[in-house]
Amino acid sequence: MTVSQCSVTYEDVTVIFTQEEWALLNSSEKKLYRNVMWENFRNFLSIGTLQGDHSIKETYNHQGSKRYETTHSGEKPYECKQCGKRFSCSSALHKHKRTHSGEKPYECKQCSNTFSENSALRRHERTHSGEKPYECKQCRKTFCQSGALRSHERTHSGEKPYECKHCRKTFSQSGALRTHERTHSGEKPYECKQCGKRFSQSSALRRHERTHSGEKPYECKQCSKTFSRSSHLQTHERNHSGEKF
């Protein structure tokens, strides 16, 4: 099998971290990353050598060490011509271009869902297989994505690396920070299709939609009464327990 015939490209097995993401990795995770990337380099170099194809050799000899250096130095020599966003390596730029083109070349064989990155396809495939290869060392809970594990680990450590630039409040997850920032900006990206009312959080929109649908998914286990909000159920349950408000 020649390099041109190979179904897996170097880009498929390349993982690029932003400076912020790299800073969140611990020393063992960084070491594992370096080892895996070096092994990938060696595998592709071996294919290139056997076939007399110098393209992979040149990628490593002329760009390999430079790619690693620019990723962590902050240098971003590769620019997207459509939006001006810059990247530290050409493979990251190539992936980014798919956000403009809409190209999704990676397809799930089970459900035909398509993805712009091979890594996104692999994560998706775990929803079918149920595989959860990432385990918390403290409580043994397992996750299908490394990012989900890192977020979970912060529930043990109390670490809150994401800080609001407006009020300095800190958060353990980037999504929670983005939601909080809307309290400053007033942004409300979630709109009710029935009445046009807008919300800053998707969960608030879902609660609101129940006022239209009449859905009451929260049920009291003692009397089977149902409620549209979990907080209303909790309040009701105190009537059974005798707990004072």
C-alpha cells in the first residue's frame, strides 16, 4: 500500500492543543502527548522511507520540530484567508477551513452522521459502542472524552481556571464561563420558536417551552404529582417530609 493509497493521513492522527488547553494538562498528560506524537511521526516516516516518498520525511525534517515549537511559543504563521484567524501549524489551518466550506469527510458507518475531523468521529463512535476509556483516578468514574474527565476532576480539586474578565469570578468549565458572560453582555442566543422570547441559557429555554407544551417531567415518588420544574418538585417534597421552608 502506497502513502497516497493510505486511508489515514498524518492530519488524522494529529492533535493540536491551544495554549490555554496545553496549560490545563498535567505533566503526565503532556508526556503522554509527546510520546504519542513522536510515535506517530516515526510510523509515518517509516511508510515514507519504505515507499521512497520523501514528502513525509520533509514534513518532519523541515516542519516537525518547528511545528512543536510554534504550538507552545504562541507563534501562528498560518493565516486563514477567509477570516484572518491564525494558527501555529498547517494541519490546524486545514481543519479550520472546513468550518467555512462545511466539508465533513468523516462518516460514521453506523448512523451515517458526518464530521469535519477524524477525532470528532472517534468521539461520536463511542456513543454507539458505549466505550468510556477515560477513568477518574479518585472515584473511578469513566468518561468517553478526555475533556469530560478533566472537567470532572475539577469537582475533586476545586480548580477553577476560567476567569471572567469583567468581574473576576472563576469557573471550573469554559461553558459555565460563557454562560456567565452573557449576564454582562445581555446576549440571549436561545429563542422560543412559538413566541419569540429569548434566553441566555438553553436550559432556561427548555423550561420555558414547557409552558407551551404542558410537559411536566418531574414526578413526586410519594404521590405521583408532576411538575414542570425540578425546583417546584423539591418544594412540594417538603410537604411530605415536614421540612420547613
